[in-house]
Amino acid sequence: MKYRLMDILACPMCKHFPMQLFVFDEKNVDRSTDEKKPLCELYCAYKNAYIKDISEPPCDECYKKEIVEGLLYCPSCKRWYPIMDEIPRMLPDKLRKKEDDIKFLEKYKQKIPKEITENGLPVNLGS
């Protein structure tokens, strides 16, 4: 998943923007761009800040990164969504597999804030 995707992602359940991003693994990709900077319109996930608050957007550096594993979190409704194999899995609660979610939380529990592992929705390690 590209960092700049966070500029358009909102929580599918409550529509909150921006979501919080936790990156567990990323890789460098050999690419460049001649597009006008900043590439993101509202929010820079690479700097975790709104574009209007950044004096020098890190577009050249960000554009060369790909998130392999991570987690998206909505601070409004407390839902979390895994990023696996570079793909954000933003499914509604009823389409998610509890067993897969528990495995993901267990695998990364040292990197995930306790608020999510213990109280996150739709599944957490406390349930």
C-alpha cells in the first residue's frame, strides 16, 4: 500500500478521516515522479500531518516506499483494519473472519497499541 493512499481513505463504518496508520513492515521501490508536489491533497501519512502544516512535503522519499504489513485504525469508532501483503483489508464487520483477525493481532501485538489489542473493534485480544 502506498502512503499517499491515506490521503483518500476514510473509515468505511463511520467515515472518519484521517485514519491512524501503523507500519510494521515496508519496502523500498525504485520509482520516481515528475508530478506536482505535494502529491497528497489533504493529509501526509508519511509525516502524520495535514499538508497545510508541512513546510517541505517529503514526496520524493515517500513515493519510494510501499507498506507491506501494517494496521489502519479509526480513533472515532475504534475499528481497526489490517494491511497484509501490501493490501488494506477494509471489510465491514460481518464479512471479517475472527480467526484471521486474532492471528494478525497475536502476530503484531508487540507493535500494536494496547488500546487496539484490548479494546479495538470488531475483534480484540481481550474478547
